[in-house]
Amino acid sequence: MCYAIPGKLVEIKKNIGIVDYFGEKKNVLLDYGNAKVGDYIYAQGGILVNTISKREALEILETWKELFFELKKTDEKLAEIEASPSSKNLLAVLQEVNLNKTLTKDELLYLFALKGKNNLRLLYETANNIRQKTHGNACCVHGILEFSNVCENNCFYCGIRKERKLKRYRMGVSEIIDAAKYACGELGFKALVLQSGEDNWYTEDKLTTIVSAIRKLGVLVFLSIGQRNKTTYKRLYEAGSRAALLRFETSNKEIFETLRPGTTLASRLELIRYLKELGFILATGFISGLPGETSEDVINNILLTKSLKPDMHSFGPFIPAQDTPLKDHATIRPDEMLKTIAISRLIDKDSNILVTTALETLEKEAKRKALLAGANSLMINVTPKAYKNLYRIYDGRVDKDINKNIKETIAILRSLGRAPADLGL
Ligand code: SF4
């Protein structure tokens, strides 16, 4: 199985390539290598990551040919709007979305407070319809490798915070590279997220070695290593990483500074903006449902995410972890997560929206529901078995065997008509 369909490079305009996927054209940044018109390529997140021989590409495309068009039909069918809401006000707000008008904060608050099966169904269906019209049935699937659960910080909401008594692990440099080789070579991932706590044991030199080696596998190297120095990120960009995930956690300065002692929202936002300036594919967002947040905070979070011009929105649901200061607080409700995803899709049509692995802990059907509420990107945990259970950022983490998880995810994508073609720029 592969998590990306190769495309044919049919035109080059400066550093932008036009790639054909069964007649559909997508733009990609020709950031790596010397691809020429006529080459078959893999792209991830709108960036060319590798070329592939014509023979191999044609073999893969042959297996996808019929399925690709079948999937498209299924997706188009599922993206039709069928719900009939009881609220005229809701219809009026959604009509403004269709007319590309900017929704006011009051309208966004109204959507977040929405209740009733039919009303919610219409909200999710509208978001899914926009996703389908804007992005087609493309859905990217990234692997995520959690390489260290050591962190020097003490965020109140986090299960791997420094003060928590927990069995800690750090994968060695060559161990990380070997795990990446397995995920990309054996399991077929074309994009790999490298995730850890803020662990300065991994010096710039160590991280650079890891990034360069994984980049050589011909995949997108995606960093999720927290608030490291600007110089570290710059060096890792130069070493070949091209995507970075850094959430701002909450737009409420007071809550941020209470829950993340010793850090400031301003410095976090400055770094996020810097990552975008450096040229990283930026994934950002917040933790949904942090204690103390009001509905207005949630809407501010959604708006702040959009203002950071992310390529990908990423929301982690708040799920309390034992032995942390927030252990007794309530977990976010699944419908609040789905509303957050749908509202984000309504106000940011072009961006991608990720279904985080944590969502599945909230609800078994979360992946499917989120993909039908506007999301179009997934991650699958590829951390080696020996460590996976130790990355306990929240309680009740779903621990699935990698191969079983891959199989289930592919079955969901097929049933929803989604194909692993690149989403383009
Ligand atoms: S949220 Fe991130 S920075 Fe904070 S304690 Fe957890 S891993 Fe560390």
C-alpha cells in the first residue's frame, strides 16, 4: 500500500510544477532535485519530495486507475448537502459562507453554540461540501514518530511534563533513522512527522543528522519538536525539513501563561510566524477545551489560527492526564471538536485540516466524523512498539498495532472516497 499516488510533471513555470493526477492538475513547489517535464514524481503538502521511475509509476498508477474515479464519485456523493435544518438563522449564516462573506464573531459564536441533530448535520455537511469543492477527494496521510517523551517544560495539561513521574525514553540518532527507514521503506509513508517533548539532549547537530538522513529517503520531513531556537529551525530547514507543527495552544494570554509556566504567548507566536517566513509548510492551531476557556476564546483561537496563514490547521482535544495539575478537569465533548473543525473549514476554505491521533481517544468514529466535517489530512502513529505506550501526553490513548491502524485507516478512506493524491499548493 502507498500513501501517495505519483503524478506526472507536465509543465514547469519557474519553481512551480504542474502535476497531472489522472487528468486533475495540482501545483507543486519544485523545491528539491532536478525534476523535468515528463518525470513521474511524488509530492506531499504541495512540495515535490521525490522522483520515481516511469516503470514503477505506471505500475502503481495502473492499480489506482479505476479505483481513483470510483473514489471520486463516492466522495462527491457523500459531499452532497441533504440535511434540512429547523433554523432559518443557520441557513442565513451558511448562505453568507457560500457568498464568500466574512462571518462576524457573533455569527461564529452562534455556530459554535449550535444544537440539534439536523442543525449540526447541516453544519458538518456544509463544511464537507466546501472541502470537496476546494480540495477534491485528496487526503494526505502522514506517519508520526514520537522519538522522545522527555520534556524540559511543565505545561499543566501535558502528560509528559517534566515533573510527572513517568518512565522516560529517548531514541538514539541511528534508532530514529532506522525507524524512519522502516516507516518510509517498508510501510510506504511519504511524509514523516518527527515528534518529541522539548528535549535539548537532541542538539542542533543531532537533529541535523537525523533530518538529513531521513530527507535522503525521498520523503517530507515534518518537525514537531516544540519551541526550539530560531537558529535550530533555520538549520533544520537547510538540512531538508520542510514542514513544522507548532500550536499556540490558546489565544488567551492569561490562560497560556498560567498553563505554560515560564513561557509567553508572544514568543510562541513570534516563532510560529518565523517558521512560516522560513518557508516551512506550517501546521498550527490550539488545544480545544482547555479549562477556563469560554466560547469566545474558542472563536478567538479559530481566528488566530487563520490569521497565522497555516497550510494546515491542527487541533488537539484537551484530554486530562493523571498526575498533572489538570487531571480532574473534564475532557472536551466530541461535538465541540467537530464544530471547531467545521467552523475552521467555513472560514478557511483553502487550508488543510488535520485529524489528530488524539481525536480517536475521544470517540471511536472520530476519524470518519472529522473527515465528514471538513478535515482532509490524517496521521498514523508509527512509533516503535517499545515506546508507543510511554508517550502518554493524555490518558486513555488508543494503542493500535501499526499495521492494524493502517488497514483500518485505509478502509475508512476508501469508504469515504478519499484518495492519497497530493493536495497541491
Ligand atoms: S506540552 Fe510540549 S512543551 Fe509542554 S510539557 Fe508537554 S511536551 Fe513539553
